[in-house]
Amino acid sequence: MPLLEKASRPREAHEGMPSAHSHGQSTVVPEQSRAERRASFDIADFPMPTGREEEWRFTPMDRIGTLLRDTPSGAHLAVDADLADGVTLTSIPTEAAQALGVPAPQDRAAVLAVAHADHSGGVMHLQIPAEAVITDPVRIRFVGSHSERVWGHLLISVGAHSNVTIVLAHEGTARLSEVVSILVGAGAQCTVVTLQEWSDDTVHAAQHDIVVGRDAAVRHVAVTLGGQVVRLNTNITYAGPGGSAEAFGVYFADAGQHLEHRLFVDHATPHCSSHVEYKGALQGDSAHTVWVGDVLIRAAAEGTQTYELNRNLLLTEGARADSVPNLEIETGQILGAGHASATGRFDDEQLFYLQARGIPEAEARRLVVRGFFADIINRIPVAELQGHLMQAVERELAGAGGGSGLSNPPTTDDMHHSRTDA
């Protein structure tokens, strides 16, 4: 019997009580299938949200509201690009981008970014030639220097049977709503790394749409370490069978920061796979992170293999992590599907083990957090970027002031953990 399941309640880190659920033969019908969410290029289809909607209920509306007002702006970020031979970066009209098949926006911030992109110079179009094997990373650096509202749309076209790594870096001060459309051709191998290393006063909303071509392999890595409010939606669809998608993420929230990551993997094509893994750390009063992972396996997507995991590490009192894994399955003819979520505190046993071997407490804490993030950071195929990010994590940890952290950490069994295998 087909299984349709959705986790209906988030796990909040401050609850302090274990919570788990398992999947059997019963069917749990969600309040709204992810397939029913609106996608449109028409602003009128996305009225101003109130914050009570499912897709906005965790977001601080008072702080992100500037990116939800329909006001054209000619402001833009400074752009610095490092391109390989044969790779081009040009500007095209919004209509031309839509003709190339970019997916439609899925919330108000995204539809405004697309609608007003022409006022900011058009859609930036990064083109990777077919069958190109590019050994050095293609880099685009966006730098904000003002608090004016900026609308932006970047289209990345990856030619069939090419191989490329693309790094998108964001820094400075900005009020930015952007859409990044990534169209990956058949048989291509593509890694996209997006870095959010903003100043503390930045507000950033983004929608990343990834279309995986037939037999293509795509890896998307999101690293969010800065910004006052950052909300990143990553949507993955498949243009043909045999596609593989990996989505990894690292985030570190300090006092007052709100970092929100939402993913939607839409399996509508047979014999495709996806793997999602995000890890976050939080420290400081009112530090807040949100991770929502939606995976939909439609009736036609036989032979699907999928898994998603989110883990959060609380370093101090006053921090909160919301983690919501959602899985909807409309066919029983799949290879496997599962999800898991865990939110916990510093493990005193790990710290005792290290300190018993002569390692000072502050250094022991750094080692634990470095190890927590290293598994994902080491999957970025750019060695110098790995080193840069580890140093950035060290700087974030320095902000904790070497405090004692939280007491009475839960064991692994106390953490919210759920998994489906079908």
C-alpha cells in the first residue's frame, strides 16, 4: 500500500523531552501535501504573508518584511567573477531566462526578485559549455555595501556531460532577495557551493532551484555563518531518470541571529536518488535556527532512493533549534526512503574523555565542534575553501567566550530521531 506520511510537529531544542515516531503500515495524511504549494511568476499569486502560513511560521516577519514589499529598486551588489576559459557571464532579460526553463518562484520574496530583476540589470547568466571539464572552481563574489533593497536573479546553465565546481560567495551589508536557478544538463557533474558570510546587519532571502538532468550528478552545499536573518529555500527536481542530487549544509548561529534553511526534493521521475544532510551549531541568547526538509516521492517515481538528516548542537543556554523532516510517499515501489533529526547539547562524556588526556576544556570544545562540522566541510572539493571555513568556525566559537555550555546533555536516545526504510 502506498505510504503518505508527514511529520506534523517540529522538534524544538528547548523541549527537553525525547520525541520520536516510526513508520509502519498506517497512513498519516498531512494537512497539506508539498505538491499543493503554489509556484508562479505572478506576484498576485503571493499575497503579503501574515506569518501564520506553514511556509512562514518560523520566520521573523518583522525583520524580513523589507523583502516582501513590492517596491522596484535599481540597487545592486558589487560582483566579482573568476571564470575559466569558455565560461561566460552575461546579462539577459527575464523573459529569456523563463524561455530557458527556469522554475517558477515559490514564495513572495522569490517572485519579487524575479519580477524586478530587470530593474537591477537583468538576469545574470552563467554558462558552462557542454562537455567542458573545468578543473579550477568558477567563482562569483557578491559584496553588499548599503542597506537598500536589492532584487537579483542568477541563472546557471551547466552543459551536458560537463564537470564543474561553482562557488557563490556573499559578504558585506545588504537587504537582498535573490533567486538562483541551476539547470544541469544530461550526464553532467556539478557542485555548487553557496557561502553566506554576511555582516551582522544583513537580511537575505533566497530561493535556489536545481533541475537535475538525466543521469546527472549534482551536489549543493550551503554554508551560512553570517547575517541578521538568512532564509534559504533549496528546491530540487529531476528532468529525467538516473539523476542524483546531494544537498549538504553547515550553519552557525550566534546571539540574535535567525538562520533558516528549507529544502524540497520533488521526486517525480523514476530511478533517481537524493541525499540531504545539514548540521548546525547555536550559541548565545535568542540564537535561532530552522531546518525544514520536505521530500515528496510521487506515484510515478518508482525506484527512488532518498534520505535526509538534520543535526543541531546547542552550545549555550538561550538558543533554539527547530527541525522538521517531512516525507511523503505515494508509491511503494521504491528502493528506500528515510529521514532523521537530532538536537542535543554538548556531550560531557566527550569533554571528560578529552580533558582526561590533558586537553584543556576550551580546546576540547573546539575539537568537538570541529569534528561535528568536518564531515560536511570536507565534502567541498576545494581544499583552500575547506581551510577557510574551518577557520571561520573557529572564529564563531571564539564568540562563545569559553563558557561552560549546557549541563545535563541528553544521550543519543534522548534526541528526536526518526527514519523510514521502504
